[in-house]
Amino acid sequence: MPELPEVETTVRGLRKKVLKRAFISLWTDFVKIIKKPKDFKQFKKEIKDKKIIDIRRRGKNILIDLSGGKTLLIHQKMTGHLLIGKWKRIKERWASQIKGPLLDDPMNKFLHLIFYLDNGWQIALSDLRKFAKIELWNSKELKNSEEMKNLGPEPLDKNFTLGRFKETLLKRKKGKIKQILMDQNVIAGIGNIYSSEILWQAGVHPLKDVSKLNNEEFKKIYIALKKILEKAIKMQGESISDYRRPNGKKGRFDSFRKVYRREEQPCFRCGAKIKRIKVGQRSTYFCPICQKF
């Protein structure tokens, strides 16, 4: 699932290309992607001629603020990613009119939703498993919704200090640090990939209870969290699986990845073999020497 760095990369890519443009039409072959309103014709009618005022991120959500006090919420879920390009329908399939990864990369060919813009360009959703969700909200209602209010603080916010980080985690009183880092109600945006990378960088075992962390470990996790997320954004995300940037290209974080999906490969620090365990039904990777329990 795209996490904070991938969503932030998508938001920045969209902002460069589609700000101030307006939606003129919409196509989909899977109306269930539209969750709000559930009537597709109503959704299509409500976004028509709406201008894109701003594009931002909250947690793993892409928020597109539109004219008329509306906000389009897009959550890409497990295999979804937004693309910007030009496509033509050929024999019941969409073909990119732009050469390169939009045309050639198989992960960019599962198009299930296309927004048509007033300048001839399109925003497409490629989603292999069709789990993504799209909702159209009144902007004020979305801001005050339980979904937004329940999200934890943004980890890269300037106000997210070491003290606030520690306080935020300790509010849970207990729980495995790996699961707590992934809990969107505790901290927004971190998922399986980056929680594994953060804990390896900090030298903390993923099963360690948050109540057992000492001040030095809190500091190491906090520093690693900032470092890893900022590095991943700079490298435009991780494309080990389905995620692609809006131009169709892969993110470059794979060259920096130290532990995720490296089971039985040597640790970059000590040479021990990376191990994989299940934490909260998710595969978790760690070094048994560098991250002692």
C-alpha cells in the first residue's frame, strides 16, 4: 500500500501538472470505486466543471480541493496509483499516447477510472485489485469528519517534536512498537515498509513493547522516522510492488531499502541474516543481532 512518501510524491506530482485545471468528464468500468456519493451519475454531475484549487495530503489520503467548496478524497489502498497522461480507448483497452512507462510498464495498465481535464490531459487511476476509494465531500464536513479527526499527527510536521512523539506513543500505554507505528490513529502515514526500515535504522526490535522503551530508544526511533521518511520522499517513494509516480516511473527508494523484503539476506550493518516474522498479520523484517529483543 502506498504510504506517506508515495502519497506525498503523488500529491507533488499532481500539483505540478493539474492545479487550476477543471474536470470536464469522467469514465470508469468499476463504479464501486466511488464511495460517496454512491450514485455514479450524481458524482459525475457534481464534479463537472469544478476547478482544482489545491492538492494536499493527510496521512495516506490525497485531498483535492475543488471550487464550490468540495473536496475529492482519494485513498489508493493496496495497489492503486494516480497517473497523469493522455490515453485513447482502442479495442476496449486504454493505450497511453505518451511513450515510456505509461505505455510500457504493466503496473500502469490497470486503468479503472479516468478524469478528463479541460486542457486535454487526464488523471487515471491504475489499480490492479480495485480496492481504492474515492469520495466527494463538502470541504467543511470532511474537515470535521471522524475519519479526519481520528488521524494521528503528521510525523514530518514541524510541531511533531521528540516530546510530542514520546507522549503520543505512551498514550497507548502498551503495545508492540511495530504495530503502534503503523496505527493511523497514533501517527498518520506510516505503514509496513517504512516502520520496518525505521526500526532497523533505530536498532529496536519490532516486538518490543512501547512501555519498555527507554529515552534513548525513543530518541533513536524519532530520528530514524524523520530521516527515513524524508529520504523516501526525496527518492520519490518505493516501487518494490505496484506503486508508480504520476509520470508512470518507479520510485527510487529501493536502492536505499535496508531490511524490508530482505529475508535471509545479510544485514548491511553486521552481516547477520535478516529475519521475517508476523506482527499483526503483516510480514515484518528485522536483524536479530542489531535489533535484539
